[in-house]
Amino acid sequence: MTKEQNMNLKKFALLAVCLVAVAAVLSAGCVTTEDAPRQVISLSSTIGPVDAGMIPALEDAYMEKNPNVVIRHIKAGTGATIDTAKTNDIVDLVIVHAKSLEEQFVADGWGTERIPLMYNDYVLMGPADDPAGVKGMTDITEALEAIEDTQSHFVSRGDNSGTNVKEKELWTAAGITPSGSWYEIYEKGASGNGPTLMYTDAEDAYTVMDRATYLTKKESLKNIVILVEKDERMLNFINIIPCNPEKMPKVDAEGAEEFINWLVSDEAQKIIAEFGVDKYGEPLFFPNAGSDVF
């Protein structure tokens, strides 16, 4: 090796060392989105919007905009959802659909306020041959009276979920306390509206069900159909409640607020309005942010 070649080799080695050192300094001062600490927002939600895919769609859209945020949800009936928030202080917000339970949750100090998010409606489903003769009725009270009069088989979730709370409210409004062999409380009702609907179909019975569950299970139904709908008393309002950090110190109030602000934004409400249209021919839920009716 000549003297000139030896000098060039030393210069190259020195340059390589310098480049490695510079790269190390630069990488030490540069944090990628993968390296950054991830903020976890915990959501406890009623089952229906989760099983329908609505909640996951909203979560995914928010996380795409905020790559350092992870949203984790727990699903249960509204009563259980609220109980989970009370007993598990890592829940930051709940999404539920039973006004009386929501108001009590806030009144007891567990939640800070009720915030309208979206809505759909309930329908009365039953056998195609309709032994109670309720098909085409527009008054749910008259329909429930006919079911009781004929002692037609009726299936209830019986689990203090939002759907069960609504069903009980409808019976109460009709002046009826359902009981007897014709009125069945499904033993697995806490598993959600989907399993309850499929069980009701297998039993060829009547039930009160939300339309989103019907649409997502429609192709699997063999016996039951929608018989009564479009009664305003059967609207199903789904709302957000931030958990109270004063009562639950581990609550990420700031993270929950940012997520909620996005959920009620035009962007998120558009996602709600369009969700399900391509697959089912109609939306599963309707936007309700800012409404006075919830």
C-alpha cells in the first residue's frame, strides 16, 4: 500500500467515525411516533354500537388522526357499563342508552354530564304469522296489550341493559306487569342484543329490539320480522358521559375531553351518518350531537 493510499484510508475511517457519531446524536434527539409514549383512553360502552361496528369505526378514525392515542373499550349492557365505571376507576368515559340510569350516574357524582352522540330506534319483532295480530300497528302500547291478551311468547333480555330498561318502560306505559309462562327472561340476555335476537328467532317469539341489531342479523333470521315500528316512544338515544375525575382520580379527563370533542364534531358525525349505508342500504345510527332531545 502506498503512502497516499494509506492516508486516504485513514481519512475514510475518520469520516466514517464522524458520520456514526452524528447519526447517534441525531437519533438521540429524534423520537418517532412508535417511540413516543402512547396515551390510553378507556371507554366503557353499551354492547349494541360495538357489535354493530360503529364504536370501532369511530375509534379507528380518531386513532388514525392521533397515532399516539390508543382507545380501549369494554362492552356490556348499559347497567353493567355504568357499574363497571363505578368499580373500575380507569374508565374515562361511558357510552350508554338509558336516560334514567344516565341521570342517576351523573346525579351520584360518577359522571359529569350527559352529552348526545347519536340515535336509532327500537322495533317490535315477532313471528311472521303474528298470533297476537299486531302487524302494522303504530302504537306500541296497543301492540303490547295484544301480546299480553293473547299470552303470546315474548322474550326479554332481563339484564337491566338499555334495551331492557326501554322494554320495561314500554310495559309500564301500557299499564302491564308482564309475568307468566308466556313472558320469558332469556338466561343469556346479558350477552347482548345479537344473541337475544337469534334466540327469539329460534323460539319464534316476540321481542323489543334495536334496528341496528336487526339490520346486522337480518340475513340470519328465519322466523321473525318487524311488526311494529315508527312510534316516537321507541327512539333509542345513545349518549356520552365523561367520568368524574374528582370521584375517580385515575380518570384521564383531558384525554376523554379531546376524544369527546371529536366525537361530536362534524367529522365524526358524518362517519355516524354514513356508517352501514353501503352494506345495509340505510344507516345504523343517526347523528345527534348538539340536540336538545336525548
